[in-house]
Amino acid sequence: MKGSEGMQVYKNSAELIDQIKESYHKFIDEYEGITDDVADERIEQVDKTPREMLSYQVGWINMILSWEKAEAGGEKITTPTPGYKWDQMRELYHDFNIKYGSDGIANEKEELSSTVDELISWVDKMSHDELFKPGERKWATTKAMWPVAKWIRINAVSPFNNYSRQVRKWKNFNLRDKSTVNS
């Protein structure tokens, strides 16, 4: 169901969890056949490499989980993360690539799987108000007053859906070109 802004609105946490799982699997399944020797290859038709897309997802979901842990522990929360401002996303994404993308595609896929499991577990434990009512978390209280569910949608579900299409496009251009050359 879509809300007034065209943004997905979920009836409950189970519906959000189903969307996380579905979009995650659609995304990660696209990595079949992508190996470390090609994962950093850039093509004109797609703005990120497969490794960068994985790193982006691991980084953002970990960042959201870290905000939640910091708030639960009574710590001061710096968004997006210490050392970065919201207008420094390019630099932050570069650091995601270094932090999460340097141990190989297989390790990064495992890291993402573990991070998604942690996200799902957290969402499953939240009350309806904590998840869907604006202002329930300090870290989510911005001028926009988004509920936590919208932060999850924008930083996990939507990118999984978008990046699954991007990885498929990357494979179609990049791996198809390689098979043509090798035949």
C-alpha cells in the first residue's frame, strides 16, 4: 500500500520484514557469477560497481543499526556518522568500499547477510509505534520527521530493489561482453 507521498506504507512489522527479505534476496541473487576478478569493473551504463553496491548496503544498514545501539546505550549520536556530514556522502561511500569491500565478494556477501539478519531481528522486536510513529527515536527525528520504517525503506529496501536492477544491467553489459570476446 502506498501513502500520500507515494512511499510504501506497511501495516505491521511482518509486512516490512517480508519486504526486506524479498528485496534482499532479489539483490543478492544477482551476484551469482560475479567474482572478485570482475567485481570492481566499472561500465558506463551503471554508476557503481557490484562491489560498491554491496559495500553501500552493508555500510548503510550497519550505520542505522549503530544509531539504534548508540541511542539504546545513552550515547550521543552523530548522523550520518562521526567524521562525516550529510553533504559528504561520496567520501563516506568511498570509506564503505574500503571498510567492507576489501576482503572479497564472498566475505562481503556474508557480512551483508549477517547485517540483514540483525536488521530483521531488530525490526521484529520493535513495537508498532517505535517502527511507524515519527519521533520515537532521537536519531530518526529530523525536520522531515520520518518514522524508523521509512529510514529502513529508504536505506535498505529501496536500494536493494534499485541495485538488483543495476547489478543485472552491469552483468548484461559486462559479462556478456566478456563472453563475446572469449568465444
